[in-house]
Amino acid sequence: MNITVRNEQEKDYRIVEEITRAAFSYPERIARGGIDCPYEHWMVHELRKRDGIPGLSLVAEIDDIRLQDSQSGSCNHIVGHIICSKAEVRSSDHVIPVLNFGPLSVLPAYQRMGIGKALIRNMISKAAKLGYGAILFFGRPEYYPQFGFKEASIWGITDSNGNHYPAFMGMELIPDYLSCARGGKYYESDLYDDDQNCDKVRDFDTVYFASERLPDRD
Ligand SMILES: CC(C)(COP(=O)(O)OP(=O)(O)OC[C@H]1O[C@@H](n2cnc3c(N)ncnc32)[C@H](O)[C@@H]1OP(=O)(O)O)[C@@H](O)C(=O)NCCC(=O)NCCS
């Protein structure tokens, strides 16, 4: 199976949102103790309008003969997506722009095949080429250290409430970029604030996913 990572295009928007919705809501994830996150597909939709970085919204395609399109003959099929957005660290005398990323999604049937890895590695390499100084984000501490992410506390950065914990991680893309961030607090787009956006997500789902229902969870 070949995995190709490329920039997302407008024609991919709908499938990317469906993949995101499936990745974050499938029953096994919840059974394993994951948090049910039914907002992530809406975040992707909104991040394209503000705070998201178009050059860092990437899709992973695989070529799977079983999925060959009868008309075009193409076997390519999008199975994963990652998007980056603008964030910053604010200290008493600096505002330091950084990258955030997420949601990161792989279609459940294609997980644990290296697709998430390919998306993250491509994102890191593209972000570095585009000149971004650092990535900071919240994620699973059991998954991300394999890519070189470290707990943000090593740079003396906290979340916006002044806390640090293993799920708050980062990576410098330019050496010592975060050295002037010590004592600073991290702020990401308010699109990640579930509490603030709950009603908007429900309205969005009512219209946009009206004909679709997630599988029952019991
Ligand atoms: C998390 C996710 C993006 C990983 O993508 P993936 O394509 O399944 O992962 P990969 O195949 O690239 O896995 C790479 C490695 O990480 C491990 N891994 C994958 N998911 C993991 C998880 N949830 N926890 C711990 N390790 C994990 C795999 O075992 C693999 O290790 P190996 O190469 O030594 O076998 C994908 O499982 C997903 O979409 N999950 C649901 C949505 C989600 O949780 N997104 C991330 C939010 S922080």
C-alpha cells in the first residue's frame, strides 16, 4: 500500500470532514476510554475559514485496488487528514507565533498502518520549510513523543490557565526559538473551545450531516 501526502484541495473538503467525524466518534475509541469528540469535523470546516493554515492542511491518500473508481480507473482514496493553525505564546514582553495542529484523523479501517505517522512527518517537514519556529499542541502523550515532541514544560510554557501536563507538547523547528517564551502562556484558536462552540456544532450537524447517523454505540 502506497501512502501519498499532499495538500488538501477544495474538492476534498467533504470527504475530509467525514473522515474526521468517523475517526473521532467510532465506538471502539470510546470503549477504549477515549473521549467522545463529536466536534472535530466542525473544527476542520471552520479552521479553513479562519486561523487554519491552508498550506498545512494535508490529506493522506492510499492506492487500494479494491477501491478502484469504475469511471476514472483511479485507485486513490483519501483516508487521513491533518490541519495546522495559528497559535501563540504570550509572555510579559513577547508574543511568539507558533503552530498548533489538529485534528489529526485516520479513517478507523486504516488505522495502525502508518498513515498517521506519514501525515505528522510530512506536516513537520513542510512546516519547517515554510519557516515556522515551533509547534505546540495538546495530544496523546503515548503517541507523539515518537516524532520528537516533548512536554512543553521543558521550555517553561504553560497552557492559558498556567498549567502544564504530559498532553501539552511541543517541538522547536528553529533551534532555541522558544528560549524567549519561558514563563509564557499558550493560546490556540477559540475554535478548539468545545464549550463555546457546542451549539454551533449541533446546528452544523443538523444541516450538514442530516442524512447521516453515526453507528449506535451500544
Ligand atoms: C491517532 C491516529 C491519528 C494515529 O494514526 P494511525 O495511522 O492509526 O497511526 P500509525 O499507524 O501511524 O501509528 C504509528 C504508531 O503509533 C502507535 N499508535 C497508533 N495510535 C496510537 C494510540 N492511540 N496510542 C498509542 N499508540 C498509538 C502505533 O502502534 C504505531 O506504532 P508502531 O509503528 O510501533 O506499530 C489515529 O489512530 C486516529 O485517527 N485516531 C482517532 C482520532 C485521534 O485520536 N486523533 C489524534 C488526537 S490527539
